Amino acid sequence: MTILKSNYWKVIICIIIGVFADVILHILFVPRVTYNFHPSILAEKGLTLPAATVMLIVLFTAVTIVFVLIQKYLPGTKAAKGWRFGIAFGLLTFLAIIEMNLIFDSPILNELRGGAADGASLVLLALMLSLMTGTDNLNAKEQNRLRWKPFVLVPLFFLVGRYFSYAFVQILSAYGQKPCGTFFWTLGIGLWLSIMYQLLREERNDIPAIIRAIRFGCLTFGSYWLIYNLFVLVYLQMSVLDLFLRIIIDVVFVTTSIWIVEVMEHRILLKKTV
């Protein structure tokens, strides 16, 4: 947090530019999206743009805090860190928006345009943050890559968690109406989360498995996922309980999968050192 305090004005400038770029991209290139669902009170009163701008500020601020907290532990130059961080969140945003099309029958191309605008703005934010507040970390001792473990366990756990939510918790979804689309979207998000973990994994051997899992599952992914899912309240009249249940279940299952991955990796390292 020292970087945040000493460079607070740079951080604020980065957030403002990122949000401004996102709003401009939406105004210029993203058509108004219509949903087959009840509009929110904000949408009915014509307050969508200011409300969405406020939510963008909150989202970009949360992403900024995550970058400041983890960037010093990531290997590579500050520019490389910015690219990895921006691509990680940018593509997650682009893929996640597809669920809106699945559930609410909104035009897929319009949703993808919105996801592309948000994703590009997050990449821009990450690059600005890395160049203005980041640090080079060329002496980090790189660990062995996690090979197959996260690419199998993270998608598997995300799938199990989501289908538990669909079938038993009965969160709002297209699980019954669009089973194939829902399955491939859920699998795709799980796969991208496993790639995100590889991109943003701290290159240190002295961090306990549970701490790694909590840092990624709750801090890096969880804080973003919370604000991203609450964003829908700007446009639609949704159950807040439904949103929180899906967020909590997603975060718990992703965190658990990372913990198992790291426990397995730690055991392999112990065997190599014995």
C-alpha cells in the first residue's frame, strides 16, 4: 500500500483516464443493449449512464488496488506485468459478458462490443498503472510452472460450483433453456481463470497454499467478480440475494481449487528436496 500512498495522484489519474476511455468507447461503438427482463429503477429514470459511470469508477478502483497489492511479487518488467494483468482482466470481462446474452436474450454482437470496450479499457488501465506506479522485478526466482493442475482442477471446480448453483440453489441462469451455451460458457470462464492464475501467480516459494488461494480467489478474482456481477443492478431489476449467492459460490469453489492445486504442487516440491 506504500506505492498507493506515495503515488495516489498517479493512481487517480489512471483511474480517471481508464473510466473516461471506457465511457467514450461505449458511446461511440456500443449500441444500446435491450434485455428481455424488467428494467431497473435507474434505467426507468434515465440514470443508466451516470450510474454505470459510478460503478466503473468502483470497479476500476478495485482492480487498481489489486494491482498495487500484488505487482511487486510478480516477475518481469513493469510493462510485462501491466500487459499480463490487463489481458487477464480484460479477457475475463470479454468472456463474462456472454452470460448476459444467454440469460436475457440480448444481441450477442452488442454484448461483445461492450465487453471489448470494457476489456480494452482495463488493459489501458493496467498499462498506465504499471508504467506509472509499477516496479521492475527481474531478480525474482521463478518457480516451476504448474503444468496441467490448474487447467484441469480450476475449470472442474468452477463447473461443479456453477451447476450446483444452477440445479440446487437455482440462481437465475439459462441452464434449462440453453444447456449447451451455458455449459461451454461455464467451462470457458473456468479455463480462463486457470490461465489468469498462471499469469498472476506470485513467484515465491515461501507462501502457504491457503494464502495463495485466498489471495487469488478472494482478493484478485473475488473483488472483481463482486463488483462485476453487481453491475447488472444498474440495468435490470435483479434479486440481490441471487447475485450474492452466485458470487459467494463461485469464489468459494475457485479458491478451493487453487488451494488444492497449491497443496499438490507443494508436495511435489517436498519430494524433490528429500
